[in-house]
Amino acid sequence: MTVIILVASLVFGGYLYEPEWFDTTPYHYVSSHEALADCEKAKLGNPHAVCANGELYLKKEEWDDL
């Protein structure tokens, strides 16, 4: 039982210390738009950007380069 609590505490402590280690999402939210056309304009020809339901997302690697 002690081992389970120790491992759980280490994982939780790691998350508190550096939550980015646990981030597996490939896209990050950038902005919301009223219409899909507005979202497409906001992409500005960026091939790594994606519009979904009027929201603009950018691929994680591209977000880190900004």
C-alpha cells in the first residue's frame, strides 16, 4: 500500500512541478470566431492552423515557435 501511495504522490508532484510533461494534445486553442469564414481569414495561410466550430487551433510545434 505504501508503494502505491508513493508512486501516486510522485506522479501528482511531477504534475504540479511541470504540467507540460503530461500534456499530450497536438493542438492549442488560439481564438474564437463568429463564422467559419472569419476563422479561415484568421489562419492567414498557415498550413498548421485548423478551424473547428469557429475556433482556431494551432499545432503544438508551431505554437512553441511563436
